[in-house]
Amino acid sequence: MKDKIIALQQKRHELNEALSQPDVHKDPRRFRDLSREHSDLSKILDVGDPYLKVLAEYEGNKEIIAEAEDPELVEMAEMELEELEKKLAQYEEELKVLLLPRDPEDHKNAIMEIRAGTGGDEAAIFAGDLYRMYSKFCEQNGFKTDIMSSNPSERGGFKEIIVSLEGENAYGTLKFESGVHRVQRVPDTETQGRIHTSAVSVVVLPEAEDVDVELDPNELRIDVFRSSGPGGQSVNTTDSAVRITHVPTGIVVSCQDEKSQLKNKTKALKVLRSRLMDMALSEQREQVARQRKSMVGSGDRSAKIRTYNYPQGRVTDHRINLTLYKLDRVMEGDLDELIQALNMAERSAQLENFSS
């Protein structure tokens, strides 16, 4: 541990030197990346610096015990040694967590895709409820949301809605929301009061930057068409909607929410880049998940991850066996307890793998 912290202190010195160079300030991307790395390093060294000081005291006391001839001095050193050992153990536990490898995509903006699954109109309505829940959570946490594409349902809600989430660590905060969300409740359309079960799938992708995915224009088929709303009625009188097909993979992205064809194309390309990057990372994620055997980090989007039971007012996350009886607050965006518990489970799985 000592050698790791000393190496990180040297790295911090190098970053300080780099950030003081005028040419770095002229390159916004490099300045951003170096600043982010410095910030991450500082969080570790906020614990690492005092750890080294306590370690130096501990080693000094060990030398006194081994070499001093004064019995009183030795006794004092031994008494201090016990307290220093406790401090060192505490610092080492904190550092184990801080030094765990981080997902390099965590700091990025995110693309969230919410789609109605089994359950017909009720699934679409619940997709709208989830969109509202996540929008409120983002608002409370300082993330900016922007609808990239939507397909409203005639009875309310959405058959599909794709949203951009902008803010530091947006992807890292919400990445564990990917999966199937199940709702159990009596739909407004139910006349006999029977509880129905419906499902909605959520996918959270790290937003790809231009440098992450290079698109070859020759591999794209771009079609324009007239936007339409629920039931097929025309929304715009111009061909502003855009459909982009990535020929090698067959991925199709459509966007029609903007009145400008250029804006729709820009949004569609952003979603396409994120989906392509996710494909490239999926195999790596599967390998990591197999190594950790962690349900939280598996990224299996076909798995049922959470149930929202309205009659009982409860939310259950099946990956970590956590049940909260505050459904009303969760649907108003109070997701902190769920998200923190998922992150803690992920860190525990990593620590277990790290120790084995």
C-alpha cells in the first residue's frame, strides 16, 4: 500500500506540472481530461497522505521499541503503537475501496432508452411513469435531460422514449438501471379491479464522443420522412424526421422530435454512436461480469431487476434483495437509497474479487 500511495503522489506532482503548462489550457479536451484525473487522484490522496504520516509514526515507534533502553520510553511507544495500528487499519480499508478500478465510462453523459414491453397500454403508461421518475431524479441531482426521440402511446405514456442525460458522472450514477422493470397494479383501463403485471425495459448507455466512435459516411443510409404522432397523424408538414441505418450492424435510429432535420440528424447520430460503442464494450463487460460473478454489474438487460408493487407500496430490487416500502417517494425521483445500495453491492463484489 505504501508504494502505491508514493507512486500516486508522484503522479499528482506530474499532473500539477502538466496543468500549469500554457499549451494544455489551449486544448480544452486535454485540460478537461487532466483535471478529471487530478480530481480523482486527489480523492484517493485525501486518505493516502494522512495514511503515510501515520505509517511513518508507526514505523518510528517500532524502532524505539526495538532500540530504546529507557523502559518508560518503550512503554509509551507501545501504548501509542496500538492506537496507530487501529488508524492504519481504518485507512487501509478506505484505500482498498478508493483504489478499486473504476469504469472509465462512469464520468460520461448517458443515453437512456425506455421501451414498453409486455402489458400493452399499461406498459406504455408505466414507461411514461419511469421517464417522469428519472426526470425528477436528474433534476434533483443537477443532470440536464433532453428528449432525443419519442413514440407516444395513444392511451398515454410512451411505446419508446430515448433521453440524453448530461452531467458529471451521469452514466456512472444510473448505469445499474439497465434491465427489465416490472410493475404490478390495477390499470386505469381495468374495470374489475384486477392487478395486472406489465414490463418496461430500460437501457443506459455511456454517451459516445466523436473520438470514441468514428462513423464512415459510406456505411450510413440516411432517410428523411414526415414526422407523425400517435395514431399516425402528421405532426410536421415537412420531411424533418430522420432515420439512420448503420449498414454493417443493421442498427436503425430514428428521430423526429425536432422540427429541424439537422437537429434530428445530430441527435440520431449521437444515439447511434452510443449504441455502437456499447456493442464494442459488451464483450468486455460480459468477461468482467463472469470474473466477478456479480449480478449488479452483469449488464444483462433481459433480466428482471426491479418490481414496483402498487397495492403494497413497495419497490424490490431483485439483484440485491432490497425492498423499500416507499413506492410513492421512489416514483417522485427519490432513488438515492436504491442507487447507493447498488453501488455498495458492486464495490463489495469487486473487493471480494480483489481479495481472492
